[in-house]
Amino acid sequence: MGESPYRFISGAYGKNHFELDKPFISVLDYLNYDYAGAGLSSLGEFVGRDVYEVADYVDKVARPKLIVWSLDGERVDRVWLDPAERMVLERLVGHYGVVRSPFASGDWVHYFASIYLIGDPGIACILTVTSQTAYSVYKYGDEATKKRFLPPLTGEGAQAGGDRYMFGATWFTEVQGGSDLGANTVEALRTGDTWRLNGNTKYFSSDAGLAGAALVTARPRGAEPGAKGIALFLVPEFDSEGRRNFSVRRLKEKSGTAAVPTGEVEFHGSEAILLGEPEKGVYYTLEGLMVSRLSNAVGALGIARKAYLEAYYYAKKRRTFGRSLIEHPLVQRDLLEMEAYIEGTMALTFSAIRHFQSTYKDTPPYTDEYHYARLLTHISKNMTADMAAHVTKLAMELHGGIGFLAEFPVERWHREALITPIWEGSSNIQALDMLEAIAKKGAHIPLLRELEDMAKDIRDNAGRSLYTDSLELSRKTLDSLGRLSVDDAQFQAKDILERLGHSLAVAILTHMANILNSRRILTVAHLYHTRFIRREPLPRLSAKEISEVIEIDRDRGGQIMRR
């Protein structure tokens, strides 16, 4: 059949989205991560061609459909995915082992790197809620539950095209409460050794009609009110008699995330498996949200990167006023801002992932390191969401009128970016949870301690000045927070989170530049500092410096240390 006509409408299509992303490779080098052994180059080839095209096709042409009744009049409540989307998911789970790596080898960096490379939040969501489900079973399921569910949830032994895997789901949100888990009304009743759930208020249920098992929050009858009365259950698609265990009322019509079906779920005496201790359910749920919030962060980064690639390759080809679009100073300025914003929040997010990697086995009561990882997760989730909305908007602008047309990819990336401040707890929730981690858990103490330790690695004068400024901003922000009343702290929480996020991004970029001996990364740190901390106009760099920053697909002979 030859090449897909999709190549005529997308500049990013058909490229290896790992190999061209030199800034991302630098982050992995900074983490001392063996990306060659992890197979990320092969995944980059797959996501740059098959995943990229299929995700856009699903959004525009082939959204999931709910099949309610069978030919025989039986209630089936299953979602019909486009065959190309099924193929993509089979490859990601079976061949590339995206969900498998954290549980087979404890490699969470591979998982989060994969979500970043995939980019599409719908496909990424299917994998994320499956990973969350596996994570809770891995930590809190009994041996029988682990043996039954972990192999299919993680895709263990699955091959591309095979069927020995299942998708998971996380059904926490209810229509009356949203992010307020304490308002949940789905009830759990224990009869003998069996738990059963009843309720019809699960309202934003991702993977509805697709999941073979779902994590569900419910309140055991007689439990205390509020979040501490919530228990966490695993609800299989079929009960012990082989009957359908819950029903899907309908699917939602969404402005984005088309690849993942989102619906409303009802429980009518549904069999459920209790995970861990019932009185600790809210803590188990929040542990799982660490996975999804970091997935949200790398997903936002992936969305922004795809939009940047579309804008970058378009600017290289498009000619206006007698020269290439990318030669115009204002276009260069926009690309510099976009790239600095992406790289700063990427450095921040993968620092959070590094700390999650070292604490993911923690259970209540948690270590100080766990609370520090949680603090970084709240900050990263908000910072990347704001970044993605901004970068995708600029990418649309750089395309001019065609950036607003649905037939081209870039407008979809902006639509997709707008879910990232909402999913997994809105920006307000993240800011309030950040306050709790600081005020009640002292999570800022290991933060400042690590920043002070990192300062010892800063060797050059320019980097030292930049790092010191960022460290002082972090200290001042935390000091000022300590002097606020509770209401004033909540009122300013998002601004405090943003200041901390920007200061941490610059500090980590500067540290990375010194560890990797990269002049380019130090330039990016200066750009980020100027634009987002000092709030001043970006400096006019030399042509060489501009090229080094915005041409992310160029090898630079030693600038980036490769394995």
C-alpha cells in the first residue's frame, strides 16, 4: 500500500521520537539510566509512526463505542475499539512491556519514559490505570489475588497479538464529590467471606467497558464518615459464577482523550476483593495516585513535545517573507521559550520519578523520603500541566490559520493538553496536598537538604550564581509560607507551588548541566530563569546558541553523553 498519506499533514510523523529527542536523552543520562538496554529506541520508532497516526485517527474518525447488548439479548457492556488501536495496545503491552517493567524488574523509569514517548493521553491513560491497578494488587493483594491478576494486568508472557493480558481501571470519582473521596457513597457490605458493592455514582470511570478488573473506592457499612472511612477494593469484570459483575450506563463525549473510553459504572451486589486493611483504603488510594499523577506529568510533557515537533518541523519547511519561518527572530523566540519550558519541567518531573522509584514499596506509616517524593509529585503535576497548555497554544499560533483546523494534528495536541490540569486531582487539589505535605509531614526539609547537597556539584561561576539564586528563592518561598495563616496559605497555594516549581526546575537544570558538562543545558537553565523566575524578556542569543537549543534533533559530538 505504500506510505500513509498522514505524512502529508504531520511533520512529526514517521520519525523516531526517542532518537530525535536529545534533551530527553540528556535527562536519562543525568539519571544514569541504561536506555539502550531498555529498548526505548525501538519504542520511539513505533510511537513516531504507528501510535502517532492511530491516536489521531481514533480522535477524528474511530472513537470507542459501547456495545450494550449481544445478538442473543444478553447484557455485555463492552467497548468496541478500532482494530488499529487494539493492535497498538497489544504491542505496547506485549512486545514493549510498558506495564510489565515496574513489576518484573522494579524499573519505573522505563514505564514513565514510555508514557512520555507515547504522548497521546488516551492511550497513555489505558496503560496508566492498568499500572495503578497492578500496583495496588502488587502491594496489598493476598497471594491468591496476586497470582490471579498480576500476570494478565502486567502482560507477563503476553506476545503481540496475544490475549493473555487484561486492562485495569481506577474508579474513585463520584458525581456528588469529584476529588472529595470522603463524599463517596458506593457502599461495601460483607456477607461471610464475600464483599459486595452497591451504588450508581461512579461518574468518570476510565476504561469502563474495557477493564477486566477495576480498583474501586467504597465505604464499608458502618465505617466512619469522610475519607478515612473509605476502603479499596478490586472488582473483577465477572463474578465467581461467571456473570457480569457491574454495568456501564454510558460513555462520555469528551473534547479529547478519545482513545480511552470514559463512562458511568453501576454496582448491584458486585463481588469485590478487599485490598489490605479496610481502614487504610484512602492511603492505598493515594499511593496509586502517585503513579497516575506522575503519569499525568510525563503525559503532559509528551503532549508538549509532540506539539513542539509539529511546530519545529513546520517552521523549518514553511517560507514567509522571503525566508524560512524558523529564521524569523520572533519565531526563534517562541521556540526558545517552548523548549526551555519543556526541559525545565522535564528535569523536575524525572527528579520526582527518581524519588518515587526509591520509595514505591513504602507502606503506612511512610518514610520522610516517601513524603518528599509526594511533594515533588504534586509540584510536577501542576507545573507540567501549565506548561503543556502554554506550549501547545504557541505551537498552534506558529502554524497560523491551519493550526486551528481539525484536519491537522497540532490543534488536537492543544485539546489534549487541557485535560492535564484536571485529571488525577485538579491544580487546586495538588496545591492543597502540597501544603499538607509541607505543614504536616515536613516534606520540605529533605527538599532543602538535597538542594544544599547538590550545590556542591556546581563548579562554574555562571552556574553557581544561577543555582544560588534558585536555592534562595526556594528558601524564601518556604519561609514566607511558614508565616501565613491557614486561610492565607490556601489562598496563595498555587502561587507558592509555582514559585517552588520554577526554582526547582532551574536548580535541577543547572545541576544537570554541571554533571553532564553541557553548555547547552546551562543556556536552557538561563533562559528558564529569565522567562519564568525573573519574568524578563528572553535575551537575544547568538545564532549558534539558538540552534543548539531549538534544534533538538541534532547530535552535537560530545554535547550529549551517549551510552
